[in-house]
Amino acid sequence: MATMVKHTTKDGILTITFYEEEVRKPCTLDWDNIAQLENILESSVTVNMRAVVLESESPKSFIVGANIAVLQTLDGDNIQEWVRNGHRVFSKLQKLEVPVIAKVESYVLGGGLELAMWCDFIIATEDAVFAQPEAGLGVMPGWGASYRLMKIIGANRAKEMLFTGRKISAQQAYEWGLVNHICSRDSINEYISNLIADITANDRRVVKFVKEIINMHSEGDSNIVAFNESTTSSVCMNSASTKKRLSDFFEARKK
């Protein structure tokens, strides 16, 4: 079973939805669905687009990180391509001229949280849970968390999340500035619709220019971040400690 990506467009809003072939499984990321996301971004964004919403159909999660089957194939060599490919595709979300909103329900972990942080806003449900648990597996956060999380919530809080891997609640994420707004599951769609309406009532060019300027100042050199995360990922994957941690994790999942 695999996570797939589909999309719909209505009233100028492009909704990109991750979904599992097996309904009760949480959504994960792999080579194929990242390519599907890239294809949607390249083929479905038009000049009349008002906003993009990223969501998951899974009742258990937004996205919980990399697919286990992918993790089992990564090594010190190919993990660099895996990291750089994610940076390349996710940056296309950030560069869109229109607002990009991550609609987060339930668990958002690892690469899923990194993907959400490439968006302009994170709107979460009250039961959402956030974490960057990579250190427990001996792997690096590979898609920007080592830099982006610090820029959003501050260096000390980012260190706490990345060093410990602890899960934080939606309320904590909101208080730390990781989440823009918390909604009930019944009201989140209405809130996002109203947010988009408030944005698109304003001048499109001003929104575009402001987004470009803020991103320019807040992101720094994204190529350096991608290089740092890919090279350190390779170092970690070649270590005996990481190999043991991943082996133990895979065995635990089998049970």
C-alpha cells in the first residue's frame, strides 16, 4: 500500500490531497508521491489561481514522515539525492505567487512537518500533534527543519524539539508560533475559506511582492541548507549507531 496524491480546483483554489490506498494507514512520503506533488504544481497552477491548500485524507495524520520502505533502501550515498530532491520539490510550494496553506489534522511528524513548514500558513485542528523525531532513529531532518524550525519558533525551542523528538500539542505549537490558528475539525474548512477570502480581497501583486520579500529575508541561502542537510545525512547513515537504530526500528515495526 502507498500514499498517493490527487488534486481538485474549485473557485480558483487548488486543493492537493495526500491519501492512502489503505484507508486506515497514515500518510507517508516516498519518491513517487513527491514526484506526483511536483507534477501537480507544474501542471495545475494557473494565473487565475487564488490559493493552494495542502491536506491529507487520513483520519490518523497529515503526514508522518518517510515511508518505511523508502527508509529501508536509503544509505550513505542515495540519501543525498533523497534530501536534495525533497528540497527541490518543496521549494516550488514556497515560490508560488499565491498563499499556500497546510491544513493539519492529527499527527504531523518528521518530513510531514517539514513539508508543512514550506507552506505560508499552518492551520491545525485541536487534536493535532507535532514532532521532529529523526534523532531517535539516528537520521538527520532532511527537508529544512534544521534551519526552518529555528526561524519559525526560535533556536532554543527548535533545539528542544530536534534534540528530544518530543511531541507537542496544537496549543503548544500555536503558542510557539509554529501554527497560525487552531480550529475544531468541524470549523477548519470554514476558517481556511475565510482566510483565503480575506487575502484575495487585497491586491494580488502586493501579496505576491510581500511574499517574495519576506521569503528572501527569512530563508537565507536554501542551497546551503540543502547541502548541509544532505551531507550530514550521509554521514549519519554511514554510522554504526544509525544502522543499529534503524534496524531496531524496522524489527519493532514487523512485530
